[in-house]
Amino acid sequence: MKNKSLWLISAGAIALGSSVPVAWAQDSGASPEGDNVNIIVTATRRASPLSDVPIAVSAVTAQAMQNSGATDIRALNQLAPSLLLSSTGTEANASARIRGIGTVGDNPGLESSVAVFIDGVYRSRTGAGLNELGEIERVEVLRGPQGTLFGRNASAGLINIISKAPEFKLAGKAEVTYGNYDYWRLAGRITGPVTDSLALSLDGVWSKRDGFYDLVGTAGNKVGETNDRDRYFLRGQALFEPNDALSVRLIGDYTNRDESCCGAAYIETRERRPVAGGGYSTAPFNRIAAILAGQGSIFAADPYDRELHITAGREYVSKLKDWGLSGEVNYDLGGTKLTSITAYRDYKSQDYGDYDYSGADLLYRDPNTYRQFKTFTQELRAQGSAFNDVLDWLVGGYYAHEKLTLEDNIRFGADYGRFAACRLMAGAGVNSNLTAAQLAACGSGLATGALITGTQAQLNAALAPALGATAAGALSTGLGNGLRALAAIPTGAGDVASLYRQKSENWALFTHNIIHITKQLDLTLGLRYTHERKRFSADLNNNNATCAALQARNPGALNDLFEIATTPALGAASTLAGGILTLGCLGNASTSLNALDLNDRISGGEFSGTAVLSWKPIEELLAYGSYSKGYKAGGYNLDRFQLGSTGTNLVPAVFAPRGNADVTSLRFAAEKVDAFEIGLKYTQPKWSANIAAFRQEFKNFQLNTFNGTSFVVQNINGCDSALTPGTIAAGGGRCDSDDVGPGLISQGVELELSASPVRNVRVSGGLTYAKAKFANRLVGSSNGSVPLDPALFLLPGAINSQAPEVVTTVSAAWTPEIGSSGLSALFYIDGRMSSDFNTGSDLFPEKEQDGYAVFNARVGIRGPEQRWAVEFWGQNIFNQDYTQVAFSSPLQSSSPATSTTGQFAQGAPFANQLISAYLAEPRTYGITLRGSF
């Protein structure tokens, strides 16, 4: 892995040295004379050449995205090295990272640290940006905290998408694409005037494609496929300009998706044991995999064969309806320009199906599962100049009201009960209590009862010398009855329309002012006050009667299971009792959790802002230094498995009765950042170079991770001094509030180059070195009173997930003329080269992704003024295999204490967590025909 990282660094340095890295701000189609095109951006809410903007911003034009084959923002990975976009179990769960910082998107209660705006309208979750974009003008990627220029604030960065406005000239374009996997895509646009002051436009996209994965039955036959595409998008616009002072732009759009998404493949199925001196050996079999094999699971030797095994009758379903209306009004009063953006969005996704990603029927979500966001936003800005243009001022206000509804229906499958009982009987020692054949028979039900009886007898014999025959018999009988109750959990037990509701109201006042101290020296000062109020309610319902049965005392038992589980002196009996309670009460920690209503609210305000000093000694050079304070509001973890958690994950926290007082355990605090940056931008007619160095210090970083059972959401902070020993097995603890500092620091350097050395040639690219590292000592609250959750024990001193230290992007376009008839050719290639990084937010070593490189290419012929074109294209042309996100397969480990090889340093006797992954797309290729008038 390290050799590949060094190779990538060297390759990136060579590429940059030859002016072949990142083409963000530039159009990949060079001008006829090959001049350096310095595009106009509105990142500061003022139309300015990119080279004059004293912030780190990357701008990708429509031509650059077309050449790269981009149809949504995920393709920006190829053109912006500081950005990384990925998706997981559904595209609604997309996650964006800038400079190694972002928010894992699987939990709808968390907003992203990287905000997404489309035509000035905030999209509350990154997944909304993975829809088709239609015709766009450009995309701007702003790095670092944002809040004094846009309505909604963001702590790590912002993606600003600007669509193409209606035109007062009749024009149209259409394209048809066909590719492998039977991929069809039709796109079109028509625009033109209705009157001298009113223009309309209509964009539409339809695409359909077969899935990347084959679903294979137990006989090895194909029974279906998943990760397909079936979607359409419509956007209508009206532009009304009755005079030079007034402009009104109305936009309505609708997206529909009805797809099978998203399957995951096993990438780690071994059981490993530590060896003296470091490293590990592999056990003859993985006891968890052996149980699953008896229940119909098949484990492919190579996950990139893209053959998945799924429970018969289950599927992967992703349905989405996303629509919205917006109106932007600009009115020039002479010395002042007023801007108003009003919008309403309705986003609903249904994502359900097989939840264990295996051939065994353990867990599933039923079709009534959905999430919905209804969002109203209003932004109002005024800007102008004063004091003979010494001051460019801007003041604004923002209001947002959002209703979030989540209905969750996680149910146990037909195999879950036997799986849970067999998993416990397999044991927690270095060697399994049962053979692979016994475990397979146990999982299939052929020998479950007999093995429970045998386990009961073994417990009786082991406990009798210490407890006596009567007590040992009662205890072992109670545990045996507990295992039998666990094995008999019926199909369909679990959630019954558990509802989570969150109402959020956000308002803010902001100002952004540029003071021209001299002709060469500017001072920018921005300030924002944000106030956020969230009201949370939940109606939790569960029909898992097993938990109530386990709570009752077992006739003749020495103690009930709860008392046994909390008596460590009982050894294996205590461990077994704790496992029965945990797995039997999963999703229903006690009878008090059924029909439980929760209510809570949080409210607070915060100042944020920025200060930038920029100097332009000559026309070609801009130097700047800045400080920004960023902020992202807190919220609620919409996963009831963490309800009442004390941060210890011990059995009492799982089993104790629940009430409304426990709702505070679902809260997480606001994320804050102090960011520092210095930069240089140098522009010549035929080339340009930008460099920025940055440091970003995050407090209360909102981290979301799936621990194999539930989503753990915790704020991450660092401690300057040694930790006071805590209660968690991971070795965490607490510290005084005076010692609490940043928990995550991202720092590094970004370099962008672009050149047009000769006519019709453009080469460009960039390199980002970003080290997003956690502090060496971590706690879970800003006052130091909450220890780090055990699931996150690998974080201290480590690099954040989805945060490669070195990324290089390259692109090159050559558009030579063919003869004198106006024809031209297109030869284009782009690439992204990344060093190693971990794809799981808990940083398990099994989730590490080696460095890799992905290249896209396009060749074609174009008519005069590009009125028509025929292009052959390829995405991931070298068919690079890599993982987007790896995760702990649900429930598929012997225990949390033996999940990963990372626990060997803590004395774990073995590690056998099965690891699954959402793989990146394979090579695709096809042909596109394009025409316009």
C-alpha cells in the first residue's frame, strides 16, 4: 500500500511539473487561439474572474463536465482533487468530503458539513445533488467554512450548481447515448422567447441501465440484478426581464427514480487470530460465515466478480420523488441591488429490502420504510458600493423551515433467531465451541435444538463444582430456555411503523464586505449570526415479544438473565446471558420501548464569520490570507438503538427500561471550526497557477458510524492533557473542560495548474495534500465529560475516513480542426489518482482501500460550431476495482469485542467481523449522438 502511495505522489508531482493536473476553473474546450480562459464565478455573490477571488474555489464549466461524462455531481471527483463524493446503501445517503472533512450520509438526522446549493436553493442532504442535473452553466466548489455569502452555513465547504437560464433566442439541443449494460440516456433542451421580456426553457433527461451486480441463486443461476438505473428529470424555467433593472427567474423541477439499489459484496470473511510479535494467522473457518453458509449464504472468492447472493423473495429497492419550485428576483435600485430567492422542496425516498446483504434471511426493511424532507427557504440580500467605491457591501437574511419524517420498519427474517442462538453457542474463545459442520447444521435448523441441549449440559457441568448441583442446574436451564426463546423469534418481528419527526427552524443574518484600502490591497470582513431550533418527536413501536419473555424470571432459575449478565464472576454464563439479552431484545430493549413516545427540543445561536486580506501587486498575481469561523447546527440521531446509551455499550444500557428522559442521549451538538488559509493565484494568457495552504480545526465534529448493530453518532473533541481513566474497554476517558480542544484537524496544500500551450490544446490539473487527523486523546463532548464510544477506539491519532492524504487529478483536451469546413475532432482524457485511505468511519483495518487511479476518455467528431457531434466515450476505462465505502455486515460478528484485528492490541483472542462494501462502478463505454440548433 505504501509503495502505491509513493508512486501516486511521484506521478502527481511529474504531472504537475508538466502542467497536466486539474481543470477546475477552466473550460476543457480551449478557445480557438488557445488562450487561458479565466471564467467568471459568483462565489462571492459578485461576478468576478476566478483569478480575482481571494478564496479557494474550483469552478467546473459545462463543457468540462460534458467531456468527463458527468451527469451528476459525483463525477466532480475526476476534476476536483480536494473533493470526494461517495454513496452507500442508497444514493439518498450520499456523502461529500472536502479536504478530508464531511458527514457520513446514512443517518438522515445529520446535515452535511459540505452544503449543496442548486440555483441558489439549499438542498438539505447531499443525496439531492446526485439527481440528474440537466443543462448547467457551471459548478463551483468552495473549500473551507461558508456562511457569510450563502443562505445556509456550512462548516467544511460548499458545492454551488448553476443551471443554464432561459435564452431570448430560439435554441434547442438533444442527445442520445447508448452504452454497455444496455444503457440508454436521452436528454434535451428547448429554449426561446415568448415576448421581448419573457423567455422559457424546458430540460428533460431519461436514463435506464441494467444493474452492475448479478443476483445469483443457491443453484448458481442468475435470478436478477441490482444497481440498475431507471430515472427521469424535468425542469421548466421562465425568465422575465421587463427592463434593465428587474429580473425574475422561476424554476420548477421534478425527479423520479424507481431502481434496484444498492447491493453490497463481502470483502472480508476470514476469522483471524493474533500471533506473537505482531500480525495474525487465519483460522480454519469463520464461525459466523459457517452459520450463514448453513442458511444459504455463498461467499465469492472475488467480490469484483459482482455476483451477489440474496435471500429468496427479498430485493434492493430505491424509489425517489424529488420536486421543487423556486423564484429568484433581482432588482437594481441604482446604488443598491436587491436579491430574493424563495423556494419549496419536497424530497421523499423509499429504500428497503435485504438489510443483511447475504443469502441468509436475518434482517430486512419492509416497503413502508421512507424518509421525507419538506423544506421552505427564503433568502434576501442587498448589496452595493459606498464611499466612492471604496466599500463593496452586502447584507442578507435567511430563513428555513424543514419537516423531516422517517418511518423505519426493520424486521427479523426467518433465519435470525437460529443465527443469533448459534452465534452465541459458537463461543467467544480463540477456538469455536462447535465445528464448521455443526455450525452450518445449527444455522439451517437441522441441529439447533440438540446443540442448545448440549450447551446447557456443558454449562451445568462447568458450574456445578462452584455453585452446587441445584444452583448450576437452575442456571443452565435458564440459559438453555433463553437460547430456545431466542432461536424461536418469529419472522417479521421488529419495528411496526416506528416514526421519527424533526421540525427545524433556522434563521440567520449575515454580511460580507470588501474594503478597497488601496488599488492593490483589499480587506474582506464577513459576519453571520445563525439561530437554530429543532423539535424532535418519535413514536416507537415493536412487536418483538421475545424480549418480554426473556425479562420474566425462568421457573427454578437462580436469577433472571439480567442478573446473570451483570455478574462477571459467572464467566461464560454471564457472557452468554448478556448475548441472549442483547440479541433477543435487539430493536426492543424492553417492553417500555414499545408504544414509547419521545419528545425533545434544542435551540441555540452562534456567531461565525471571516476575515481576508488580499494583495494584488501586479495584474497577474493575487496573494491572500484568511481566517474563518464555521458552524453547523446540532441535531438528533434518528436511530433508537442508541436511546439511553451511556457511551459504554454494556448490557445494562441495552436492557434497562426506557422513557422520555433518555431522549437526550440522541442529541449531538453543533459542529464548529476555526480555519486558516494563505494562497497565491497567478494568471497569464496561456497558463495559470493557484496554490493554497490551509489548516482547519474542528470541535464537536459530528461523526456517524455503523457498528454492526446501530448508527453511533458522537461529537469528537480532543484533550490537551492526559485522560482520566474511564469505563469503556477501548481505554477512553474524560478530561477537564479547560483541556478540551479540537478533535479533528485538517491541514495541507492545494495546487492547481492550467495551460493552453498551443492552439486547441488544454492541459490542466491539480494536487491536494490534506492530512485530516484526529487528536491523540479524544472525548465525546466539548466539556470533556463523555468518553469516546467503544466503537470508535481506533480514532485517536488516526487519519479520518474517506480522506486520502494525496490526490492528483489530470485532464487534457485536444480539439483540432479538420479541414476548412468547420469540422473539428475531440480527444479528451482525465484521471484521478488517490493514495491509500480508510473507507469506514470506525477505521477498522479491514476497511482500508489501497491507492488507485481512475481514468475517463472521450473521442469524437463535431460539426461546424458544434451543431452536431458523434462521440465515443469510456468511464473507468482501465476497469479499476475499488471500494466506495466498507461497513461491518449487520450482526455478523461474534461480539463487539472481537470485531476487528485492530482489537488485538487490546487482547482480543480473535477477530471475525464480516465486512461488506459498496463497490465503485466498473468500466462503462458507449456512444453519444448530439445535435443542436
